[in-house]
Amino acid sequence: MSSRKNLISIEIEKRAAKEFRELPREVQKSVSKAIDDLRENPLAGLPMSGEFRHLRRLRVGVYRVVYAFKAERLVVLVLRIGHRKNIYRDLK
């Protein structure tokens, strides 16, 4: 019997992948684990508000992972990864 973890896939937008590569190595490890943990609990991040209420944000120290969970497709789509002071600025 397969677990739910095997059913949920992770997709990372091109921009988020670039942001991930620019992070320090130790932060990359923490962020990578946090994203992988979303397979087990895709609603772990807090819902955002306003025009971004369809998105969620996951805290990893002072960094944030902004993502959307597409329940109908069982996909976590990572949109942005960055420091909390900059991440929300150009989210549009």
C-alpha cells in the first residue's frame, strides 16, 4: 500500500530553483528538507492573505518558501524561496 507521501509531487518554478541555488549551502539543506516534508503535510505552511490567499508560506528560519497546493492534482508548486524581508516584495 503506498503512502500519501508517494502520491504528492513537488514542482519547483524556474525562478524558485534559481533562488534556491543562490542560498547558502546550510540553508539549502534546511529548505530542501522543509519542501520534502510538504509531501507528508502539504498544508503545513500558513495561508497568505489578500490577493495571495490562494498561496501558502512556509517558515524555514529567516527564509520563506511560498507555494501553492493543487489538491486536485496532488502537486505542491513552489513559487518563491527567499529571505523574509525580500520574499513578498515582488511576488506579483
